[in-house]
Amino acid sequence: MSDKPVYYLDACIFLTYLKNENKIQYLLEGVKKLFDDFGKNKCIIVTSTITKIEVMPHESRPEADKILDGIFKRSNFQWIEAGIKVVELARKLRIHCRDNDNFNLFTPDAIHLASAIIYQSKTFYTTDGCKKDGQKVKLLGLSDHEIFRGLTIETPIANQQDIFILDK
């Protein structure tokens, strides 16, 4: 087993990276830092096979497929199949959120979260639920629930020092 940190990436992280989305600057810089560490082989990235469906080529970045293929072929990248174990846990997560939080956990998010839990990833990175003012909404607040088995759900944030350097 590697001593490198293992990060589960929601499909929106790949989209932010590929589109170079500048909606929320601190998120974009955090995503770039994450992929920079990945490129330097400092971490392992895992994601569900449904990411391949969710992340479509974008007309503003025609080389996106080539970039994705490069990411997906690296030795520090791992696919997680959306098999029956993942689907059963995803269903339980959706029911839990509906019944306990009055929150509609969307199917793709449930599949991603279940995949991260089954893979025993400690950190699940997403930009879903972030507002421009930095306020977090429901998905980012789910880490506290016992059903998520200690999975930390957060946004990738660049170091504060990195942000100050980028502002100059």
C-alpha cells in the first residue's frame, strides 16, 4: 500500500480543471494545485467510472479528451467500477439523506460518495455546493453523518500563501 494520500474526485473537479472555470478563484487554484500534486506523483486520484460519462469534451477546450486520457493512464490514477456494492450503498445514502435531512442526494453524487466509501478514501473532493461567497451547502456538510464512515467531504483549496502569490 502506498503512503501517498488517496483523494476521491467528484466529476465536477475534472470539469473545473478542464474548463479552467474561474467562477470561484480559490476553488480553481485549489483544483490546479491538486492536479499539480498528481502530476508530480505526490498523491493518488480515484474516481468512479461514471466520471467518464459526466465529463464530456468542451468546445472551449478541444484538447480536453487528450488531457483526460493522460490523467486516466497514469499509474497514480484508479477507476472504481460502479458495480452492485456501490449501487446498493448509493441507494442507502440517498434514502438516509431523504429521511434524515430532507435532502435530495442526486444519483451521480450518491454513486461517487458510495465509491469513495467503499474504496476507503479519506477525502472526497467536490465543488458541488459551493457558492461564490464561499458559503457551503448541503453536500459539503454531510461528512458529519455516521453513514459516511469518516469520509471528509470538502473542496480543494490552495494554500493561503499560494493565493497571495497568485494575486500579485
